[in-house]
Amino acid sequence: MVGQTGPKIKIAGAGPSGLTAAIVLAKAGYEVDLFEGRKAVGARFIGDFQVIENMSREEDALEMLKRFGLDTNFFIRPVRQAVFFDHRLRSQTVGSRRPFGYFIRRGSEGETLDRGLLTQALAAGAKIHYQTRIKPEEADIIATGPATPDGLAKEMTFTTSLPDTVWVLFDMNLSPGGYAYLFVLDGIATFGCAITRDLSRINHYFDRSLQRFHEMISFPIENDRTAYSFMNFSLKGSAQSGGRCFVGEAGGFQDYLFGLGIRYALTTGHAAAESLLKKRSYDLLWKEALGPAQEVSVVNRFLYEVGGNRGLSLFIQRAGRGDLQDYLGGGTALPGGSVWPFRS
Ligand SMILES: Cc1cc2nc3c(=O)[nH]c(=O)nc-3n(C[C@H](O)[C@H](O)[C@H](O)COP(=O)(O)OP(=O)(O)OC[C@H]3O[C@@H](n4cnc5c(N)ncnc54)[C@H](O)[C@@H]3O)c2cc1C
């Protein structure tokens, strides 16, 4: 444990963004107090698989974690292949040479990302206060996650006899503005339906998407747990206000195309810590760190919405033609490289 004689810092929210900032600052000798509104870290999740995307930037996510000084003391597994389905259930296997993502788990128990980062924060000397909400103006770093429900997901985790599976179904009628997914690793499964429209009918879309997967393959569901969770998408020019840094989804940082916000959360949590340590502008640091990735995902989200199921089918076909990572990370027609099929 690092001796704590440095400046005092208060962080509101102990998700990936707040915990990353806490680890970096506590390791540098800051006296860090983390305030978490819930009883435990990761409490809005249920042990579900999520993916740290590895497409939007050249640097591999594992290298990035190392550069941030974060250990991989949590479940983490590379993803190199997936099957995408369109609304007619036409499938396309997509893959990449280097992993296009890393599966991790989210939640309060076991080898989740949340618990792993918490262990590192505590080992570095940070203190955590559960079931304690502080006002934003009392915190130096605001890491409180999504503030407005721009998107909603219903997820189920269960055990199953299915083999390892990474399936994603793109159908605007079954998951409006989103997608449905089935991930199975070592007999543990996550099924989810994420939508960005008609949020009050999430149960309907979840049930219909699950039925659609069952049309492709019948699979047993045991020991199931479900949860609802929302995400927010609100691009900001500045994430700094009154000397406070807004990190992760609290700052509107999110991948707008697929809602993959973890990498943004880790990156902005690290940038906020660096801004304090190096006395540099947080806005400049996160802009440097994220590059055009976030703006590109906004453009892609717009085109995703406009393209409908026909656009999604084209996207899937093209995604399967080469290396997924080159396709999703290397487009060039739109500023910063948009991948959407309508670019040509
Ligand atoms: C169902 C679902 C699936 C997802 N799948 C993926 C995926 O596969 N890949 C990916 O990259 N992203 C995924 N995301 C998005 C990802 O989970 C988030 O972008 C990420 O968790 C954001 O991290 P964060 O630290 O900003 O916020 P959070 O993880 O939301 O953490 C914020 C924390 O702050 C606490 N809090 C809130 N208000 C207060 C307060 N006032 N005071 C104190 N504490 C407070 C909360 O309890 C919470 O613990 C998914 C999201 C959902 C909902």
C-alpha cells in the first residue's frame, strides 16, 4: 500500500471510470475517498459478460490497461470470432487476426472487472464508502454512470449446455435502434436485448428476441437471473466544470454505435487522474486520448438509425468479408474513419 500523504480527492461513483481514477491517484500517493451509492461495486450488473472493445484504437486494450497501471486480476478472455445475423437470420461469421474485443464480467461477485478494480484501488490505499451519495459539487471526480435513459437493456445470465457462442442479432423490429446478443463461455451465458427506442416495451422486445434465438437453436436455460439497466448518450464538448472532471458515462462518454462504454470509462478515468497529477486540462487530455473515436461512433449511430434493416444487412455482409477490426476500426470515407456501408 502506498503511503497517503498527498492531496485529498473525492470521487463519486465506483464503476470502471471512478475506480480507474482512484487506482492511479492512490498509487501516486493521493488520499482517495470513493463514494458509492450502492451496497457494492458492480451492483447494477448480474455477472454478465461484457466486451472491452478493441477496434476503435490501434493500441491493444491489454497494452492500454498496462499503460494505465491496471492489473488484469479479473476474468478476461479475447474474442476473435462472432456470428452476426440480420433480420432474416442470414448469418455471417466475422473475425479478426488480433482480438476485436475482450470479454470481461460485470457485477459484485466473483472475478468481475468491478471487483478486480476495487481490489486494486483498496490495495493502493483508496477508501470506499458504500451507500453514500455525495453531491456533485462535493466531488472532484464525478463517475456516477448514466444520468438519463437514452438506451435500455434487459439482460439474463444463466447456465446452459450450449458450446461457446458469440452471436449478435441485428433486427430493428426486435431491438429498435439496438441489437440482441447471446454470449456463452464455458457453460455460462448472457442473453441481452438493448434498445434505444420504445423503451417502455423492453420486455416485449426481450421476449421476441429470445424466441428468435430459439428458432435458430434450442437451448436450456438454468439458474437464470435478469436485470434492467440503462445507458446514456450525450456527447459533450467539455467534461470539466468548476474544476470537476466528469468521467465515463457521467461525462457522456460512450461508444454511440454499440453502447460499448467500458473502454471510454477506463480512458477518461485515467485522463482525469493524469490531469490532476500533471496539472493539465482534463478536456485536452481526454480529447487527446480518445481521438476522433467518439465522434466517429456518433456518425455511425446516425447512419445506423437511417439505414434500417437493409443497412444492417449490408453492414453484416461487409463485416464478414475481411478482418472485422480493419473494417470497424479502419474506415476512411468519413472524418476519422466511419464504417457504415452507405459511405460509398
Ligand atoms: C446491459 C448493459 C450491457 C453493456 N455491455 C457493454 C459491453 O459489452 N461493453 C462495453 O464496453 N460497455 C457495455 N455497457 C456499457 C458499460 O457498462 C458502461 O459504459 C460502463 O459501466 C460505464 O462505466 P462508468 O464508470 O461510467 O459507470 P458505471 O459502471 O455505471 O458506474 C457508476 C457507479 O456510480 C454509482 N453511482 C451513481 N450515482 C451515484 C452517486 N450520486 N453517488 C455515488 N455513487 C453513485 C453507481 O451505483 C455505479 O456503481 C453495457 C451497459 C449495459 C447497461
